[in-house]
Amino acid sequence: MSDTINQENAPQAPVTSANRIGTLDFIRGIAVMGILAANIIAFGQPFSAYFYPEAFMVDPADPGGWQWIAQFVLIDGKMRGLFTLLFGAGMYLFMERVWERGGSRSLQMWRLFLLFCFGCLHFFFIWMGDILAMYGLIGFIAVACLRWTARMQLTVGIVGYVFGALFYAVVFTFFYIVAETPAGEQEVYQEMRVGLIDGIDESLADDAETAELKQSGDYAGLVEKRVIEEWIMIPTNAMLFVFETLPLMLLGMALYRFGFFSGEFPRNRMIGWGWAGLILGGLAHFGIGLVVKQSGFGFYAGNAAFLAWSMLPRLAMVLGLAALLIVYSPQWTGWLAERVRAAGRAAFTNYLGTSIVMMFVFHGWALGLFGELNRPQLYLVTALTCILMLAWSKPWLDRYRYGPLEWLWRCLTYRKLFPLKR
């Protein structure tokens, strides 16, 4: 397959395959359920509890922190990584179809603007842990890279990701050393150490304010806080995660063009790479988890583990997991596999839909369980919600062409009303 595009409206010939689409849907289904498993702590407990167990409002019921470590090794960051990889592949797949019809990248930019708007609605009115607005903002940068050769996208993606990992490692490790190790007790670091420790108190105080609004059922007050005080998180998250998200989008584009997602790589090599990435990356994560455990699961140790130390082994696990799913998922044709694929076809609806379900579970104006559930109980909520995803997606798509939000996004993208019912 050629990896160059000579003209805006004349891209390389795409690899079209129902098997490829089914594989992408399966991976999306796994990713969207995994994202819920990663986010469930921040849904049901203060946001800091995601990486800092002391922020739990109840006993976490996690003796020794082994559940924290298990989630860190198996889930955290991997599902978002898969989703981002597929987002990049999806951007290029979308542009192939646009180019075939004589269109240009302006349609992709409009589509990303719509995604950004969906993300803002999600952030302000549903849940502040949104990633769609970030994808929309960073996607604008990725659009400029669509006409690069696949080799250039791959090279810049890898180099950019490694640079990001090193940059984050320097910054967040320094914070950890100053705030939570004896080295930070040196006189030269005293002022910074005090400031970092005060930052923990400020973060927990902000979490407590948000928790009170959620528990009391003051939805208007919660939205007001997000609009007035927390709006800055949208551009801040984009700047914080750009060195991870943009490289993964570029890698997704390149791997799609090289045939990674359509089974064009040798099967044995894919299996070898897949298991090597998954096992070696998992062992590295486990080692990092033990370091955090040894530190007493400190605030800045947890931050560094999530945002910096795990970046390179996380890439190995994301690519390894993707490789194994690509190899094995076409063989999975039973009822469960078909429901996972359906959940992936409606991933946009499922992603936002689970946030809405979590509002009804945790907010004070509904079931009011915010701050009341420990880790095992929150994982039970995750399992039940994943069952709900699997239960509704396939029956809906048997009757309708798209998921509800997929249909709305498509109609707004093309500015025309598409038939929904089959």
C-alpha cells in the first residue's frame, strides 16, 4: 500500500473489509467498557481518589492497596490509549471516504468542532472527567498531519510519545521527590515542598466542596461551579495530555494505513509482539505499583505513576492488547462477542450514556450514593453498567442504523437528516 498522498482529493486506496470494521468495533466495545472501569472511582468518590486512596470518603476496603495496584496494572490508561489509537485510525478512515467523494479536511474540522461541543456539554452538565473536548482540540492539530506519509506519522508519533514520557517523568518525579521523599527536606526545597503539600490540601478541599454539592443534590450549584471555576480544566487537560494523545492519534493513523487493523501483518508476529507488550508492560506497571505502595500511596507518587512513570510500559500494553484483539477477535463470533461489537458501534452513545447513568446512581437528587461505596462496590456498579451496555446496544442496532448520538453526530456533520430506522 502506498503511504503517500499526492493530492488532497486523491488519497491512497483504502483497505476495505467488513472484517476490519468488525475488529475495530470489537476493540471499541472493550475500550468503552474499560474506560468506565477506569473512571468508576472518580464517578463515585472525590476525583483525587482516582490515584490517591486517602481521598476516599469511606474505607476503600482495599487492604494493602492491592486493588489499586490491580486496576493500575490492568485498566488505568490502557483503555483510553486504545480509544485514542482508534480515534486516530477513525480520523483517517473518515477522510478516506471524504476524499473519495471529492471533499476536503474542512469537513473533518467541522466534525471535530462538533465533538468539542459535545465534550463541553458533557463536562459542564454531566461529568467533569470528559475526554471528548480534549480529543476535539487535539484533533485539530492531528488534522494538519493527515497528508503526511504513513512513515512520517509513525515516526513523529513514536518520537513525540517518547519525548512526552521523558518530559512528564522529569516534571512529576521532581514533584514527588520534593513533596514526599527525604530529599525534599533540604533547605533549598523547603518553600516548594510547603507549596506542594498545601496543593494537596487545596485539591482535597475542592473535592469536598464538589462532594457536598453532589450529595445535597444541588445540580444548579454543581453546574455553576464548573462554569465559573472549573472551565479551565478543558484547555488545561488538552495541554497536559497533548504529548500522549496526539502521538497516539498519529500512531493510529499510521498503523491503519500500514494494515495493522486489517490483519495484514504476519499473524505469528502479531501474537509475539502482542503478548510481549502485554506481559513486559504489565510487569513494569506492577513494579511501579510496588513503588507507590512503598511510598504509602502518596498524592504525588500516585500522580507520577499515572501520568509519567507508566507512559512507556503503557504504550507497550496498548499496542500489545490491540495486536492480540486484532488477531483473536475475528474468531469470536458468539452472542457475547456480537454484543461487544454492538457496544463498540455505539461507543459514543455508550460513553456519554454511562456518564448519565452514573449521575442517577451517585447524585443526591437520585440514588445519592456518591461517597458511600468502597472499591469492590464501585466495581459491582461497573459490572452492572457494562451488562446494561451489552443489553441495549445490539437490540437497538438490529432496528436502527446508528446509535442515537452517532446518528446525531452524523446528521450535524453533513448538515442533513439521515434515516435512522432500518
